[in-house]
Amino acid sequence: MNRIEGNKRTTGYTSNSLEFVSSGLCPNCQECCDSWGYESIEEYNQAVENWEIQDEGSFSWNPCDDCNTNLGGDSFVAHGIDEDDQLVHFTICRDCLMEFNGYTIDENGDYIEP
């Protein structure tokens, strides 16, 4: 996958080493359940299904775990399966989120629908 870092396109290191990369909340995940403060996975899953919790992103100066850009911006949760079949959680910037969901980014930084 290509990413934009400043004005340079780079290859995403996190998404290239993982399979089944997805953005957003992670259903049936004990780690996510715990981080959202739910007592049981059933309560957590019900909250996700009812849209009581959702990942709307939040501002961060931390670098994107995929393209490694250190520009401040919205950060979103993502997850994938590593070579050992383990679930890996990471955060991505808005550009990576859009590319994960099929959009491309033109030379002006505008998103082009799939």
C-alpha cells in the first residue's frame, strides 16, 4: 500500500506485514472490551452493535503506525492479523484510514472515491 508522508509517497509498514487489516472497533475482542471499560464481552458487543460506542477518531501528535507520518491529525483505531495469527491493534491517520477503505489520494491531497 502506498501512503503519503508530507509530499512523499511511502510504503505502509504495518499494513504490509498484516493480513485482514480493518479499521474501526474490534468486535469480540477482550482487549478492546477492557479498554472501553466493559465488564463482559457480551456487553461490549451489544454496545458496538447498538452504536453506543464508536471510533470517531481523535487528535494526536503520535506518528501513524502505518505510514509513520509525524504530522498532527486525527488518529483512528485499526487492527489486523500477524504472521503468528495474533490480533494486532494499532492507530492510523486519516489518509491511511481512507486508503484502507478504498479511497485514493491525488497529488493535491484530495480523496478520490473508489
